[in-house]
Amino acid sequence: MNIKATALVTVALAASSVMALQHGRSAPTDKPVQAKVVKGVQVATVTVANGKYSPSVIKVKKGLPVVLTFVGGDHLGCGGTVEFKSLKQKLVVKQGTKASLKFKPEKAGEVAFACPMDMYKGKVVVN
């Protein structure tokens, strides 16, 4: 292998290592945040920035409508597209904008959300 090819492989390996580290950091590790009830609707705001959703864990109660608002911050990356696969819903948020998802959880469990590459992750915990 020549010097240019060796350098290219080294750069590719370094880039993949950085991506792996970012992937590990983006798993839901925040302390769960309880959604606030406003006029019978559970509301929470999630910031998308710098490789994560914050908060990444939101607690809600079943049977009450939920409105999650995602706010685009700096360095959105693929996190600007938020997929709720179990709800078959997708949001797109850009820097400085907001996008909201409304749903009514009918049973206890978890509703996961993530970017299309599964690098940014979060969840709604329904009790």
C-alpha cells in the first residue's frame, strides 16, 4: 500500500472512531423529565443540538394527549429529522425553528424516537 492510500485509510478509521464515540454519547442518558400538564395536555420541549436530544427521556401519563415540541439548536446533523417509528410519524426541525408532534398514549410503555441513522436517541416513557 502506498503512502497516500495508507493516509486515506488512517483518516477513514479516525472518522469512523469519532462517529462511534458520538453514537455512544447520544443514547438516552438524561435524567427523565416529567411533561407538564397545561389545560389537560402534557407538554414538553426537546432541544436538538450538538449530537443529542435534550432532554432525551420524557415521562408522561397514559390517556392524556401529549405535545412534544422539538427546537433546532446548533449542529443539528441528522438529528434534525426525528422519527417515531412506532407512531409512524416523522418531524423535521431546522436551526432556530420548532416542530411539534401530538399523540395520545393509550398504554404504558416506551415510545422511542431517533434520527434516521439511530445516532441521536430518545424516548417517551408512558406510565
